[in-house]
Amino acid sequence: MLFHILVPLADQFGALNVFRYLTFRTGGAVITALVISFLFGPVLIEMLKSRQKGGQPIRADGPESHLLTKQGTPTMGGVLILLALGLATLLWADLGNGFVWAALGVTLAFGTIGFLDDYMKVSKRDSRGLPGKLKLLMQVVIAAIATFWIMRHLPVDMVTTLTIPFFKNLILDLGWMFVVFAVFVMVGASNAVNLTDGLDGLAIVPVMIAAAVFAFIAYLSGHSVFANYLQIHHIAGAGELAVFCGALVGAALGFLWFNAPPAKVFMGDTGSLALGGALGAVSVITKHELVLAIVGGLFVLETVSVVVQVVSFKLTGKRVFAMAPLHHHFEKKGWAESTIVIRFWIIAMILALAGLSTLKLR
């Protein structure tokens, strides 16, 4: 919004020229989302507490300690993330950019699915929420619509391609299978973050780290000079996603203020499904889907632990982990919650650095 209002006035007022720069607007989006979180966080948490008398329903088959330490904590805190992210993006981004609307649309739509899921859990006092197949179907439909929208805005020679990290000239043309692949990335990322969101602060910091990495990737991909220098593929207009990712970083940082142990609020599916979908959409637009698997390797690891656990139990009747996802395994082993969370943050940071290395090692 500010871009459209103030940039036309830059010729008369030179100081307004800063609104042309992505770096300035990205910084503005970070700060704006953070301020919105601080202003509305306490009000929203009190409102959620008053309407959710018992807080988020705790899984009966989960770690026993959760029945004591997390009972009564309200959920749906993802509403705060979506509010801060949405307003900051609308304020600072170029709203004529189709990629911004794709990323924001996926985020809000997935967040709506999560909201419905959380609402059913709270209203029915049941940790199951929406039927899994229905939730997955809704995600697939939204991701498919977003994929076709994204394909309309990609450069002609990049519409159905998959780029391979560490190789400057290796590109696979997936044809119409690209639609299936892109849907898998968005839906998979969404559910992977959802599985990771099980301890106070565990999911939000890796999301924040990944968003910061993709803000950088989006900026470089959208800048022809930097893209050519680094030998990554130039996606005209993708740089505007740096503003969106910046807003995501600010919203995540603001939410962490309230979600830090002991959490005053949980993001719920409202936040986790939305955040994963956001990262997936940005990776598809910037043609760095496989890099997301590296940067978001922690989410992949958590998901794989669940798959391995289910397959092993069905085939052999035995469990590989004490409990899945992986963070619960370590809880069962006696690790303190804070120890698990901080160590997983460290792993997320290491994986982010590994993902950034793909920009140069080619």
C-alpha cells in the first residue's frame, strides 16, 4: 500500500525514494509485524482464554507431563501471526505483484483450514479436530489453485521446471507433473511444520530461520545482476517476496514473545498449517523447492520419524521410537523440554547455513 501511495511522490519528495528499495520495505515489514504482535498479542490471548475455558485439548496418548504443564493453555494463537503477517505485507509490499498474492493467499487459506480444525477441537473438547482426509483434500485444492496462479506469473522457460541445488545448469522439466510436485511441496511443508509444533517455541524459531533464508533467496532470485553472478535462475518479480518473508520473520518473532516457555498461547493448526504453506509457496515461486528440504530439514526429520514409526508398527508390530514425532521420543527419554527445543533450534540454524551454501557452491 505504501509503495503505491508514496513511490509516485518520490520525484517531488526525494526522501520517499527509499520506498522503491526492497531492503527498506523488508525491514519495515519486519518491524511492523513485530509491533502489531506486541500491540494485539495480550488482547488476543485474553480473548482466547475467556472463550476457551479448558484451553487446547491435550492428547491422552501424548507425554504424561503435558497433561500437567500445558493444560489450560489457549490455542489459535496463529491468528496473531496471520494478523501481523497479513497487515505488514499489505502495508509494505507491491500489491501489483502476483507472487505476493499467491504466497499470502496460500498462507491465509491454509490458516483458515487450521482455524476450523482448532475450533472443532476446542468446541468439542476433542484433540482430533477436522477429519484428516477432509483437511488434506482442502489443502490439495488450495495448493493446486495457487500453483496454476504461480505458473501464470513465472518466466515462460521456467514454468514447469525443477532446479537442482549445487548444479548451475541442471534443470528438469517436469511438464504437467510440476503441478503435482508443487502441490506436494506446499501441502507437505504445511503438515511438516504442523507435526513439529509440539513443544513451546519448537516450531516458530525454525520457521523464522527458514523465512529469513528465503527472504534472502527471494531477493537474489528477483535481482538479475545478483542472480547472474551467483548463477541461480532469475525469476522476475520474485524479489518482492522478500517483503512477505520479512513480515513473516517479524510476525514469528512477535509470536515467540508469547510462545516462549512456558507458553501463554499455542499457535495451533491455525499457525502451523499456514506457516508451512507459506514456506512451501515461496520455495515454489523462487524455484528453490529442494533447498527448502535442506533449510527446513528439521521439519523433514520430524515427518520422517512419524512415517517410520507408522510403517514399522504396521509391518512388524514394533515401534522404532519411544514416541513420534521425534521431539516426543526425546521427552520419553528424559530430556528436558528446554533442552530439546534449544538443540532443535541449533539444528535448524545449521541446516539453514547448509541451505544458503547452495547459492554459492555450484
